[in-house]
Amino acid sequence: MISTVNFFKNGSFFYLPGKFAYSILAGVIGTILIFLFLNTFLHVFEAVRFISWIIAFNTAITGYSLLDKTRDQLRHKHISAMSAGIVNVIITCAVFTSLFIYLIGESLFSPWDLVLFFVIGIVCSELGALLAIKYLKLKK
């Protein structure tokens, strides 16, 4: 019989992917919530201007959270943080594009916006990871 208590413990197969998914979803949900909060005060077309800043903040949180949750269990911390930032941007852009097409009838992102979001996601996730590495070294 499989115990659900031991299924996600430290040595199990799903432990690291679960932490990876948790960090990414925290960033994606944070981006969506901050954008919805901005929509209470601004029109959608005005709030779209701030998406790059929101993505930058939340991918930095993703990179930090990934290394804070996994600590020394990841071998390639920088590559993992950058890939988490990329996945965060992909999911965020897919959610926003589908939401804009459903509500407004058109996509508000150009291909250059998506390239900019990928660059921002990679850089800020790496900066969040560097902050986590320095914090964990300082904490020891």
C-alpha cells in the first residue's frame, strides 16, 4: 500500500519537481494577482505597461523561492533558476494571452514583448537565485 505521507518526502522521486512546481506557481499566481489588483485602478490597456515590471519581480521571487526550498539539493542552481524563470514567463504569457483574447478579442503582446519578457524572466530569476545563495551562505 502506498502511503501519501511518504510520497512527497525528502527522498522520494517527486520531492524536487514538487518544489520546482511550487516556486513557479507562486510566481505565476503572484503575477496574475498583482495584474488583477492593478486592473481595479487602471484600464487594461494602461495596466499592460506594468507587466514587464510585475514579471521581473515575480521571476525574482521564483528564483529565490526555488533555492530557498531546495537548499543544497540542486547541483546546478543557476541553470535551475533560469529554467524556472523561463517556465514562469511561458505560463504567465499563455495565461495573459488567453485571458486577453477571451475578454478583449485580441492579444496585447507583440512578439518583441514576449522576447523582452523572456530576457527579463531569465535575468531576474538569476538575480533572485544569487540573492538566495548569498542569504543561505550568510545564514550558515
